[in-house]
Amino acid sequence: MILHRLRTTPIPGTRDDYTGVDFNLGYHVRAYHLELNYRVGPNNLSGVATLRLDNWKPLPSMTLDLAPSMRVSKVTAQGSAGRTVQVQRFRQAGGKLRLTFRDEIPVDSEFSLTIRYAGTPRPIRTAWGGLGWEELTNGALVASQPCGAPSWFPCDDTPDEKARYELSMTTDSPYAVVANGTLTGKQTSGSRTTWTYRIDEPMATYLATVQIGEYVSLALREDPTRPAVTAWVPAPLRAQAAEELRDQSAMLDLYTDLFGPYPFDAYTVVVCEDDLEIPVEAQGLSIFGANHIAGDHAWERLIAHELSHQWFGNSLGLAQWNDIWLNEGFACYAEWLWFEHSAGRPAADSAREHYDIIKALPQDILLSNPGTRDMFDDRVYKRGALTVHALRVLLGDVPFFRMLRRYVAAGRHSVVEPIDLKREVLAEARELGIADSAVEELWASWLNQRELPEFPG
């Protein structure tokens, strides 16, 4: 069996330069099966995680990412094709679950690990604040980008290692559980209910999420021939949410026309009772705070932004975090495209507005590698969007969107790097008779120099 990494470039060393977390080398996790039990009042989470893996190097031992607040009580292994795999010992240290096998696992083996654990989940402290599982006033949410997934399950927490998931969450019956994927089962026993979700498309760990709250569902699209669009909201916010999210389906339809087919079966918006500083995207859904849903459309751009991540960031995942502009630049440009469509404001006008803003700010960010401190700086987002606009100006509208749909189709449910986008841009430019040097000059000036180039066009 030949195994291939999703990415085209080799792993850059043994540690993620952005998160500071050591890579878990030697294997792929192909699937996660999570059976979880959560008690809202005491904020207690217990679970059994079964991971299906294969390895691309011999494994006498291995590591997984898991926060110290989640304590492991038992780990067992099972091989396939008649192979015996036994865990000799395990220990937790430094945010890692470290396993040693009784006998080395030969290369290209398939095996599974079953990990029983429990604890009081809390956000992981990072350079960007607390990430991962967060207790709310009345429930819980998970927002893990870029390295918060180990706050609630054992995993290989790196963006280019996508896997499939099945998740069952049991909690108190007044609470709804909203997670990635398709709801395949809901069963109540006594005062508790188990919700089961299946995620068929490969998903990065940071995009895995569970939202728990006293929510009611709100259908945002009635057309059964198109992907369902649903909101889960606190009952008192139902009217405001219906008004604030009234264009959500129209946004999805526009992006489908511009980018290609919506990459998942459905789209879900969760509005929690608490205020949130910023909305958060996850695979197949987005999470907003009550402060974003006032019914006055003040946050319309963010509603458009988070939806576009279903293409740019979720279907087309990142190989490594220094390429964050591929996610955020396209998502910001998607905001401008929405207003170009809905309000008749050309994207060029939005581009000029934000160009003038960042031109007045320090020119000290390298878009191709902004670093940990500036990874989520608004200048990365807007300069990324301006780079996309520069490509549109270079190619022209029809060729640009033709190129974009091809890029999205080629990277569907995989990971992408700047070279993948550049390849499609060069191909389109050559068809138009545009010299490679024009693409190379644009690429170098917007991505690989700190000084802001001249405004496109």
C-alpha cells in the first residue's frame, strides 16, 4: 500500500513554527470515532475516542495531541490483516499523549487505537488566547483555530492531516447538540439525549466542533433541491436571527455560481446566547454570538465572510499556517463580491477603501509568512484580498472566475498551497497571451515583499 501526504511539500522540520507544537510524525489518522458524554452544570466531559490509522514509517512509539485537562485512563490497540498491535505503556506530558508499543509496528500497517479519557475541558492557552472547548453561560462551544482541538479529543492537530469523523454526544435533554456533518441519530433515555453526527468529507481537526445550548432550529431555505440552510438559535433571538440571516441562502447561491458547487450537504449557523468577540467558522457551519444577531444587518459582511470559508479553508484546506492568506484573503474578497452583487458596489471600490487604510499602517508584514504574532492581523486578511483583486485585474473578469472555479475544483476536500493557485493563474494567463513575467511580478510584489505595491489597475 502506497501512502501519500495531502500536501506537495515536505514537512518543514519537526515543529510547527506558528503554534510551537511538535509534529506527530510517522502516521496518518484516517478516521475518528468519538463517543462523548457531557454534563453542562459541572462542565465535565468523558469520552472514548477510536482512531483508525496507517503509518508511513515504522513505529516503535508515537504521539498524539491532548490537553492535560483531559486525563487518559486506558489505551488499547488493534491491528488489521492478522497483525497484533499492543500498547506497552502510555503517559501524558507537555500536551502530548505518548504511546510505546510492545513491538514495533511495521511500515504501511493499518491499526486502531481506543482511548478512554475524562476531565474538565477548558481552552488551551496559546499565543492567540484560549482556544478550543469553552464553557458558556448556558452550554458550551468549540472554536479551535489553529491549535485548540486537543482541548476535547486526542488527535493529530495539524491542518494538513484531514480525516473522516463520527461523533456521538450525550448531554442533558433540554440542550441541543450541533456538530459538523449530518445528524444520523437522536435518542433520548431518561433525562439525557444522544446526538450522533457523521462527517463524510475529510476534515481538519481545528474545524471539528460541538455546540451545546438550549437552541431551536430555524429553516433558512425551503427549496429541497438545494443544500439545506439552517440556523440553531436561542428561542428569544429567533426573530432577530431570521432577519439577520435572511440573505444567507442567497449568499450561498452566489458563491456557488462564482466558486463552484457548495462542497457539503448542508450549511448551519449557530447563534449562542453569549456575546462573542468574532464569529468562527467550522466545517459545514459557522458560529456567531448574540451580539452579531441584532436584526440590523450590521454584521452582514461577517455572515458572508464565514460562509465563504466553506470553500476557502474547509474544502480547500491549508497545508501549513503561514499560508493563512489563502483562507482569509479569499474570504475577505468574498465579502466584497457579495456587496458587488447585493448592493451594486464594485469590488474595486471596496478594494480601494481597504488599500488606503492599510497603506497608512506600518508596512512590516510579509503576506507569504506573516509569523505567529501577525497571523490573524487584519492587514493579512485585507492584503490577501487585495492580492486576489490584483489577479482579477490582471486576468479580467471572465478568465478570473474561470480560473477560480478550476482552482476550487482541483483542491476540493484536500489541501492547497500558493503554488496550486499560481499554477492555475499561469495557465489562464498563457491562454490570454499574458507573459509569465507579469504573473511572477504580481506574485513577488504582493506576497514576498513588505512594501505595499501600487493599487491594482
